Amino acid sequence: MNDEQLQRIATGHGFVAALDQSGGSTPRALRLYGIDEHTWSGEDEMFDLVHEMRTRILTSPVFTGDRILAAILFEQTMERQVGGLGTAEYLWQEKRIVPFLKVDRGLADEADGVRLMKPIPDLDGLLERAVDHGVRGTKMRSVITLANPTGIAAVVEQQLRTAQQILAAGLVPIVEPEVDIHSPEKARAEEMLRAALLSELDLLDDDQHVMLKLTLPEVDGLLTPLVEHPAVLRVAALSGGYRRAEANARLARQPGVIASFSRALTEGLTAQQDDHDFDAVLDESIAEIFAASVT
């Protein structure tokens, strides 16, 4: 791995921008951006529109490596171009932002209070293409809805097993076992998840390091043992549906944790804004998330 990139990920001041909406979440992202479903006909047009939205964000003069350490991309975004370069190449060469790639194929049906990742049969080929594009890390998401020990153990085991495959390809995996913010057992599930993660992380070799992307917890400082674990490069928090103000307030109460926000990052951006207003709203969003990430 590029030493400068690894150093930025591990010790840089800033946060991770999550721009990896996939087929299932793209319509909602476009609606929030002011583009309704009747605007497009078919998936190809939908992905063209969301790439225009992402391109506008990535090329904004306020979206730079000064405050943003890394950005997570959707596979189609990686395969497209921004500013005459592949998107991942553009991020690093023009913005000094480390590119990551979402690699999961969505969620399986719920069982034992969780939704595991669907199988990723083409993972090795996807990782190879990612390396070719200059991607330096990956992200994969599972969801926990209940404090079920069997389900939480299964999520953590699947995530860390897949992380081993990603590490073998020379990439940094972001392990994302999200706890649903609407779970009636959220606080208990978060405590159980922390314990399960600590146990699995202890099994990694000394030269193996992962990032974690976790739900903003109910208990202040809950994530500190994970931040301090030697196998963890960085702990990031997802916004999970919280509005930006609430997400930032919760983040500021988790020492050493940085943001990896999606909806909270793009909150307030619309296709109807001119460039001046668009950049002003994005700048304010980045400034607030950066401040919460370095608290």
C-alpha cells in the first residue's frame, strides 16, 4: 500500500465521505437531492443521474483532502470517470483523498435478529479491478436489528472472514456491522457487538489491520476499547439515519472516532442549487462533520 495513503487513513485529521449508494438506496438519495423517480426511465438513467450528483460533489472546490481522508465509492462509480480520470484515480491524484470501494452485494433476509451479507462469489475479481483503479480499501455492510447473541456472532464472524480475503489482496477492509438505530434493543446490541468484535480482532495476526464503521452508540465512550485495539487502524461512525446535527453531537461524545457519513454529508444539497449555493451548503456540512471528527 502507498505509505502516504496508509498514514492518512491511520492518523490523518478528517473523516470518510460515504458516496456508495447502490441500486437499492439510489432512488432515495436522488429524491433527497430533488430528483424524483419520474425523471428517469430505467436503471441506466438512474445511475447516470446519481453519477452526475457524485461528480458535482467530488469536483466541488470545498471537497478536498484538507478535511476528507477517504471516500467510499459504489462499483459503478469506480468504473466511471470524473474530470477525465477514473473516479478512484481522480480522488487521489486531484484531491489527495484515499479511495475505498463498497464490495458487498446487499443483505440476506433477516434471521436471528440480523441480516448477513449476501455471498460475494466474484470478490477476488472485484478486488483485482479495484487495485487496478488505485483503490486502497473496501467496505462491506451487515445489519443488526436485535440483541441476539447467535446473530451478532454470525455477523462478526462473516465480516472478519471476508476481511481476511480482502487483506490478502493488499487492501484495507472497512468492517461495517451496523446496528439499526430503530432497534428496540439498540444499547444492548451495541455492547454485545463490541464484545464480539474485540474477541475476533484478537485473532488477527500482528500485521493485519482493519477499519471499523459502526453505528453511533447510546453510551458515550463505548467505542474507546475498539479505537485502542492494535488491530484497528481507525474507527468510523455511520450516520445511520440520524440528522446531521444529531449525528455530529453523538460523534463528538465518542473520543477518537471519525465520521463516515452518507445522508448526513449530503443533507441540504439539491440539483436545483446553483454552484455557489451548492458549494456553500457542502462546505458547511464538511466543516461541521470535520469538527465533530477531530473533537
